[in-house]
Amino acid sequence: MIAAPGKRLSQSREAKIAAEVARLRAVGYGTHCVERKNGQLLSIEEAAANNVDNAAKYAANRRAMGQARRAPGAQTDREFFAGLNLHKQYEHEKVKYDEIIEGAHRHGYNPTGDEVYQEGFELGVADVGNPAYFISEKNGGRSQLKKLRKSRGLKEALY
């Protein structure tokens, strides 16, 4: 089995790894698994050891949730945007802030100030201040940002 030099694995962990190796072989894995670690193929024993270790971590997390009697907190749009606004976003970049506001006015939009501006979507100087890039809880929040990313052909990010 896999152990650091001079260290002996606990019998229970060795047994778990052996059972995981048997399970992996039963589902069709050969001597190497298709999983990669740092660009290298993992041996079936290494993959089994990783699976056993990860299962132990997840079990510890589930135990902690049971003891706390609550699941990890979800983040709503209200919490996601808490304390975020245009003024704080650009408080040290007055010139950029002014460019965005002027661009918004050119597009016929008057920012309220409680939005967050997503400048990474701009398609050029003429696109600065596009109303679609002002994201706030009131006008769709993270769902608005996901739609914007999708319209640009970008992968969905975790928000």
C-alpha cells in the first residue's frame, strides 16, 4: 500500500483501501486510473487511497453539520451584494467612476448607485456604461449576471 517512508498505515485504513481497490477493479479500472494528479496517471492504489481519504473528510463535515444542527449557510443576493455599490467599487478610481457614469448617461441610463458595475463585459470604449453591466439585487442580481455571461458565451461561474 501507499505510506510515507517509516510510517505504517492503520489496519482499518489499509482494509478500506484494499476494499476500494477491489471496487475500482470490479467497475473496470486496470492498473492505472484515468484520474490525473499533476499531469500524471494515478495508480489504482493511489486513486483508492484518495477516495478513502476524501470519504473521511466528507464524513467529518457531515458530523460537524449534525452537531451544529444546521447546514452550511446559503448566500442570497442580499448577502452577496451587502456593502457593495458603485461608490465603494470605485472609491479610489474617480476617473474610471466618472467614465462609467458618463457612459451610462450616453446610453440613457441613470445609475442609482446601489449597483455593481461589471466592466469586464465591455466591448470597447463605446460600450462603457452599458446599462446591462449594472448588476444589483433589485434588477436580477446573480441571475442577471449569469444571463449576461451566457449571452457572451462564457462559462457559468459559481455565484
